[in-house]
Amino acid sequence: MSSWFEDFFRQRCLWWARERLSHYPSPAAVAADLAAINAYPNLSRLGPPRDILSLESWPDRANLLEMGRELVLAGRVFWEHAAAGEGTRLGLGPKFFIQPTDLDPAWDSVDLCLGLRRLARLIFDLGHLARAVGLDPALVLARQRIMVVAAEETVERVARLVLETFSALIPARNWLFMAQLALPGLNRAPGQAWVFDPNSPKRLYNHGAMAWQKVMADQIFWREEPTGPKRFLSQGEFFQLLGEFDDLVSLNVEDLDYLAGALDLEALGLAARLGQKGFGVVMEIVGNNPERPIKGGMCAFDEILGRDVVIESFRLKGLEPRDIQYLNKNFNHYPRPAWVFAQLRDLGLFLPAAVHDERLYFQPVQGDLNFLVPTAFFSRQDKRGINSLKSPKDVPAALAALRAQDAEPGFLTFLKSLPPRLA
């Protein structure tokens, strides 16, 4: 039985296809014109970004770290871990379950999977922060709320592993889970309208669909114990929960920098400060690696809108990665999250097209929230590039990050104290 959100999202996709792609007779015809279909309308009026804030030059920078520390200790940050990626370029299955031995069979340390290592890093850092200011770590951990988003076919396993591993440290009811929706593709017969093809493979409709999904009723659940019944949140309950936080941080399981440190207190403080100034999205802008440029969300100044924007690479009409100078990093801050996601609920997102297996799919982008609410962009002096586990070329960097994590004083001991969940 489909959920209310699935029915809603299917209808939105059908409307979009029939209204915007009605003159394309087939998915093949869409595929031949994807660059034009997805093109950002103001491409000819884009220039270098003009209003990127400098973290180092922020007027009260000295106070940002303290503000971030206070938010974290008080439990005013909502931690969202997106872990639905399949890692097709790596060929190792869902990224949440990738183990160090999958990357290096000679790995000789704790073989805990990537998803659990990330969550362990957050918990370890929270405990360290609490002790540094003389607070009981158990009290600070009990204030945290963490949501893990996984694919439908893995969410049960993820929820069980997370609760079995960490619910002795963070109460089970403080963990939330969501199964990201996968849908079949669309097709059309000659003379007929676009319809969903039940015989096509199901695919995730990108992270924008994930963001859209979570603001709908009965999508997010929690459990009192690892194998207990699901308890779903209504839409009202979820928005009431969001109202308790000064920032929602959306993190991607593939980001490797996070393994070395989960608490970026200055950035948390900056996001909260910008939220007080009326911003709803805060994005960190990094430089593209000129030796190995990648695709992603390009930051540029839109002369028509009169402001900086971030545009996903598949809307850039074939612009090569080497021509993208500035990128949005892998995660975003959403200060005032209840208001921000109410805008998403009410306004929706653009639906870029994609064609796979000769079927039409849509790829909404979570970062397109920067077009719905006031958005601020900041960078650091070094503008360090994106450090992610996306392809086999990234395996050495991933192993280096894991080794550095194990070398952190006390971290390996902490890992070994956890229940053995070598998923």
C-alpha cells in the first residue's frame, strides 16, 4: 500500500511530465534534449559569486565558537544523516555498510562500517565536548536528536544496527529514521500521456525528494527498542519537533572530513547567527580541485536575481567540471528549520529530468531550497575542496581518513567499547 506522500509525489511528477514534457514522445526524446530541459533559465547572466561571507572575517568571530558550543550542549541542533546512497561507482553496495576491509582487505583495525563510524564520531565528540566544560556526557547525549535516512530496502537493518549500537548512549526515542522513497520510471505510448511504468526499475528520486518526503505525514519513525514497532510522526508532530531547534544540519554519509571531526562549532554558531538575521539556508562554498575537478552545486552570481545562487551541475547545460570554480560543500545548515521546511512543503522544488533504463525519472535537489528562502554563503580562507567517497579514486583518501580517526586519542578505545556491530 502506498503512502500519502508517495501518491502526492507521483501526482506531482505526472503533472510535471505532462505539462512540461508533453511534446516529447518518449524517454529517448527526453534523453536527447536533457541539457535544454534542465537548463537553468539565467545561464547567460551568471558571473563569479559576489557575496560569499568569510568565516575568518566575521565581525564577532570570537563569539561564534561559544555560540556553537552552547547550541550543541543544549541540544538545539538537529542532526540529519543522509545515508541512502548506493555507491554505484564504487561497486560496494550501500555506502552506509561499507567496511574498511571492503576498501583494503589488509585492514587490521576495528572493521566498523562507515555509517556507524560516522555516528560514533559524533557521539565521541559530544562526550568530549561535555567533559571539556565539566558537564555529564550522559546529560548532553540525552538532549540530542539524530535522524538517519536510508533506502527502503536497508532502513530496517540500519535502524536495528544504530539502536543496538548506540541506544545505551543516546536514548532510543531520540533516534529518528526515514526510508527514502524509490519509485519506478515514467514512460509513454504513442498518442498517450506519460504514466508510471510498473515494470521499470525503482530508483531514488534524489536528495530533494528526501527533503520533500520528510515534511509529510507518517514518513519518519522511531522505536523504543531495536526490533520494536515503528512509531510514526504526524506532520504536525514533526514540525513541532523542528521548532525546538536553532539549526538542522544535513550531512552526507560519503563526506570524509566528518570522520575527523563531527562538531564544526564555528560554522554552527555562524549558521545560528545568520538565522537570527533572517536567513533560512547557510551553505559553505569551497574551491574545485583544478587537478581533479568534480561536478556539484556551482556557486555563481545571478544578475537577474541580483544575488548569489547555487545551481546543480546537471542544470548547467553541459558546463565542464573544470569550468566550475566554486562548489557547495556536501552538507547544509538550515537555521529556523520549521519555517524553512514549511516553505518546501508549500512551494515544492524544481524537478530536473533524468533518463535511466529507457525510462523518465526526476532528480529534485535539496540545495534548491536556496531559491525558496533567503540563503547565505560562507567560505574559509583555504576554501578546502570536497573530500568524499564517491569513486575508486577516492579510496586512498577514505583509508587515510579512517586511519586518522583511529589515531585520535581515545577514539579506538571508544569504538572497541561499543557492541560489535560489524555491519
